[in-house]
Amino acid sequence: MIKYTLLACLFIGFNTLIWAQETYTIIGSVIDSSTLAPISGANIVGSTKHAVSSLNGEFIIENIPKGAHTFEISHIAYAPIKLVIEVDRNLSEYTIKLTEKVTNLDEIELLGKSDKRQAQELSTISVGVDKEFLETNRENSLMQTLKKIPGVSTITIGSGQSKPVIRGLGFNRVSVVQNGIKHEAQQWGNDHGLEIDQYGIENIQIIKGPASLLYGSDAIAGVVDIQPSKIPMPNSFNGEVNLLGETNNDLLGISTGIQGRKEQWFYRGRLTYRDYGDYKVPTDKIYYEGYVFDLYENHLRNTAGMEANASASIGFVTENIKSETFFSNVNAKNGFFANAHGLEVRNSSIDYDSSDRDIDLPYHKVNHFKITNNTTFYKGAHTIQLDLGYQNNQREEHSEPVPHGYMPTPPNSRERVFTKNTYSLNLKDTFKPNDRHDIVFGINTEYQNNNIGGWGFLIPAYDRYTAGVFVFDHYKISENLHLQGGLRYDAGLMRTTSYTDWFRSVVNNPDGTTSNVFLQRARDEDLEFGNLSGSLGLSYLNNNTTYKVNVGKSFRMPLANELASDGVNYHMYRYERGRIDLDPEQSYQIDLDIDHSNNYFDFGISPFFNYFENYIYLNPTSNYYETLQVYEYTQSEVVRFGGEARVGATVGNDLRLDASLEYVYSRQTSGPKKDFTLPFNPPLSTLLSANYQFKNVSFLKAPSITAEYRITAAQNDIVPPEEKTEGFQVLHISAMAGITMFKTAQPMQLRIKLNNVFNTEYYDHTSFYRLIDVPEPGRNLSISMTIPF
């Protein structure tokens, strides 16, 4: 009896062993059936196993027994399908194609459309940027990451900071919006970048052209709209670790983010830290203001910095309400290129070459704290959205306390201090009376209080109040023909505060005598502004081709520096003076867009024409103040036109070829610089790229290599005292792959990039440091990895 029992046990164990050995792994990807683009976040659900597609659409399901298994593949924007997979040793990789769908949510009637379809139906010229693009093209700053998009460029300040430029216009002419609230800092300054952590961002909408109708002042050139991340799935928890290292400035960075959800409550959190040294340029000499500065080992001395960011949010979602509150804090300290800051390094006792990681004087530090809340109510045919925001921006500029002109030696290094508090409220009601109309009523209000400190004066303290009301209608003439239009009225008040020097200056009296007086730099002024703006556009979808036309008027209120600056800007070694009687900028623009795409080929062209009644700019004069040239703000009529063109093709299943071109022409038709262009006007530029997708190699999943070759023409069309910029060609190469070494559900993503492969010395016409004869960074190898968990 024991013998037969042992034999039975052995038989059962043997069969169990055989069954355990005959399990397999299903590897596949989920893509859009029309565009072949990868779909992230798709659910692949079987009877006992499930997976979620990664950023590049891939999924892995392990330990599947031999035999036929049924899986349901679903995604919120696509029609679900069922798939029967025969699992055996001949199992191959599966490519699953999903088709866009229209969905009806319980108790909420919404048209469920993909982001692509929504963008096609709008007449504005916009570009959607997803997390995959951000991960693939990650650079030192958010705007440098977005620079690959035609029509988007940057004003670069060193290797880690940059400002957005859309079609040649930047600073406060581009509105940056995060989670529904306009980002407010000291963005008028040209010597620092955005205080926004680029990690954890999933979706950005870039609007090219006038967008004041929905966004108000400062959206006269376009918008960079950083949208809230998608709500996590119920009963889920996940996260990621981002690692980054670069050779040019010895950067080391780490960012860790998590998110989770029970049923109705969800949360997110992220910590980021970056530390970098002086970056290197492909030259050993800098020529500035008639001086020659030798660079030690090609390092641009004192451009090191650090950044420490933290963010968290908590949210609540039901069928009738969705609300999320965000908290974020960005803290950074960055050095300024010492040789250009007032040329003080000539007499400085600081040994700038003792270490390439020291942050010596001059430097700036900034802390930006932000709280925002986005709440959406769904009530019948109405969708009501309320955005609330508070921001505190603390910025300090430190430089060596040395005397300047009549100013004696300052008591400390705090040259300028800005403390800005901003309170924002947006209320929007989207009303759908029938299947043809989407009507939006909205109100935007904002209050800014900006205080100043330090011993160096440039702009006065001020209070700024703005309020706007708008109405917008999206009318569906037919399924593929859409009309949009709206009007907006804005009112604003700028209240500047008087300022008097803390030291005496010598002035000449009318009778020939002199006096020692405390000069008054700014006065108490109340300035009121009002403006009516609007837009009208049409979009037509014809099979795979979309046609758009949009006409719009936008405006921008003058800033405190444009109205009331009166001091030395040592970063530019000049004296800047505002004009209190400036009018708001008003811009009229017409945009056209044709976009065609199919499974193998796509192209697009987006021309525009733009007219400014009274463009505000800083004009150099023939006057001097204590040996410094005086620059004064003035206004002129400006005509601009240009656009972008792109073409791409998929060759076979593995090779993708793309080319894009962008061009902007600007001309002042009145004012002291009549017949000249505008400052920072970008030259003709072309970007050629090729991407090759390899088959899986061992533990490397979907490895690919990309080469990008940018050809930029010379910019000889300048406005004095700008210098002409020679054309250049620069090559970048990158490679990326998923790694399944640890058999995680989502593979780790490894990216290796080599920028400026040939260490080319060139000058970007839209770079801030180009004004002080500093070339762009030299060769840079960066290695980054995203580890999901």
C-alpha cells in the first residue's frame, strides 16, 4: 500500500513539475490603429493575469500555462477588444491595434475623444507633448527639452536654465500655465529660467499664436500649458526613479515620484535633486567689451548650481466631482558667469578656478512655493471648473560689494531682492445645450504684490490687479467641420511704489552749482488698462487631412520694468530706464495650418502673419550714465510673418525619417529702429532626424538609435547693438532601450545621448549668453534611466 501511495505521489509530482515547466511569457505592444503610435496605460486582462502597457506601449505577462487564453484589452479613449492567444513554445510577440471610440460615462454625458481628435477640431495651432516625448528628449531644462518642436526655441542662460520662445517672441509674451494657474515669477528678467520641475510632467499643450481669449494678458505669442497628470487607476500604486548624469558640467541628478489611489482618494509625490559644476564651451577665450578672458580648461567659470524640488498632491474623484490640490517648492542656486557681471572679476580676489563646483559671487538663489487647487463639477449639461492658486517667489541676486559710481561700498552682497506673492482665481462653465454647441463662460482674476530689497535698484515695488471675462463657443457644423469664436474683456491696474537711493549722488543745478542729493528712482503711480480681444477660427477634417484657419487679437499689459525701471543691469553692463506712458501691446494675427498623416507618411505646414500696433522693446540710446550706455523702453509698429513646415515617413517597419523647418521675419515699421528687426529674432533653422528601431536583443527591449542634425542659417538681420550670428550645423545622437533584467512588469528605460558630437563652437541667436560672446556648451554625454516600480 505504501509502495502504491509513493508511486501515486511521484506521478502527481512529476505531472506537476511538467505543468510548472510549461509556462510561457507573453510579450507585446499596444498601438493606435490609425497612427501606429504606442498607447500607454492600456489594460490587458485575462482570467488570472493582467498587465498595463508602458510608455512605449509594451507589456509583459509572465507564467502563462500552455493553451488558449482569452484577454480583454481596454483603454479609456479606445474601443475594447477581446483576443485569444494560443500559448506554446512557438509564441511570438503580439502587436495589438486599438481604435478610437466615443464613450458615455454613467450619469455624465461626455464625448470621449482622444487628445489628438480634440486638437484637430480646435482652430488654434497647437502641439500636444506627452510623457514619452519628454522622456525621450530630456535635456537640462524643460524648455530645452521642448526645443525640438518646430516654432519653439529658448532663451538659454547657461547649461541648466532657459525661457520659452514661440515664433521669436519670449519673456512675458509667452504664458506658462501649470495645473490651470499661470506661473508667476520674475520672468521679465533675462538672466534666469523657469522655476518648474520638469520631472513628473505627463502632458503639455503648446499653443502657437495669440491665446489671450482663454488665458488673458501675457499669452500674446502663445502658451505652454502644463496640464495635470491623469488620475491613477482605482486601488493602484506605482512610482518611478529617474537618474541622470552628464559629462559637460558633471551633473548628477535624481528624481523619485510615487502615486496611488484607493477608490475615491488619490495622491502623488515627487522629490528631485540636481547638482552640477561649471559647464564647458569649445573655446579657451571669451571676448567681451574689449576685454579678453582666458578660460581655465574651457570652463565657463562660476556657472555651477544646484536645484532641490519637492511636490505633492491629494485628490478626490466621484462621478460628479473631481478635485486635486497641489503643493510644490522649487529651490535653486546658480552662479553667473563672473567675467560678464559688471566685469568685476578683473579686480576680484575670488579664485574662480579653484573648483568647478563652487558657487561664488555673483550668483542668484530662488525659491518658488506654489499651492493650486483644480476642482471640476459635473452637473447635467454643465461642467464647472474652478482653479485657485497662491505663489510665493523669493529671488535674491548676490554680487561682490564694490562701489559703483557715486554709490559707496555696499554693506553686504545682496544686490537685489524680489519677493512676489500672487493670488489667482479662474472660474469656467462649459455648457453643452445640444450636440452642436460647447459654450464656455469664464472669469480670470489675479493679484500680484512684488516687494524689493537690496542695495541695487532696477525696478520698483508694485501691486498689479487684473480681471477678465470671456465667452467662447465651439460650434459643430458637421462631424468634420467646426467653428470656434469668442470675445474677452480685461481690466488691469498697476500701482508702483516710490523709491529713493540709500546714497547721495552729485547733480548739476541750473545755476551752475552742484548738490549732493538722494535721487528718486521711482514714484507712486496708478496706471489703469483695459482691452477687448477675441478670436474666430474654422477647422475641417477630411479623411487624414486637417485644415485650420484662425484670426485673433491679443494684448499684453506693460510690466513694471518697462514702465518704471531706472537702474544698472550689471548682467548686461548697461543702464535701463522705463517709460511710464507705455500703452498695452496689441497684436493681430492670422494662422493657417494643413496637417496630413497616414500609417506611413505625414506632413504639415503652419504659416502665420502678425501685426503689432505698439510693440514694447528696450532701445539703446546715445546717452550714458556713469560710463554705462542708457537703454530706454519704447514702442513701435511691427510686422511679422513666417511659420513652420514638417514632413515625416516610416520606411519599412523600423526606420523613421523626419524633417522640420522654421522661419520668422520681423520688421519695425515705425519708431527709432524703423526698418530694423526685433531683438532675439531666430534665423531660418532646419532639423533632420532619423530613428531606427531594432529588434529585441537579449534583455534589451525595443532598442533604438536616433540621429538629429540641426542646420541653422546665419542671422545677419539684426537690430543694433546686436551682433550678427554665423550659421552652424550641429549633430546629436541618442540611443534608448527598455531593460527587463529584473523581470519587472514595466521595463526600465535607459537613454544615452551625445549632444554636439563634434564639439562645434557656435552661437545660438536666441541665447542670453550670446549677447556676451559666449558660445553654446560643448560636447556632452548624458546617461539617464527611469526605473518604474
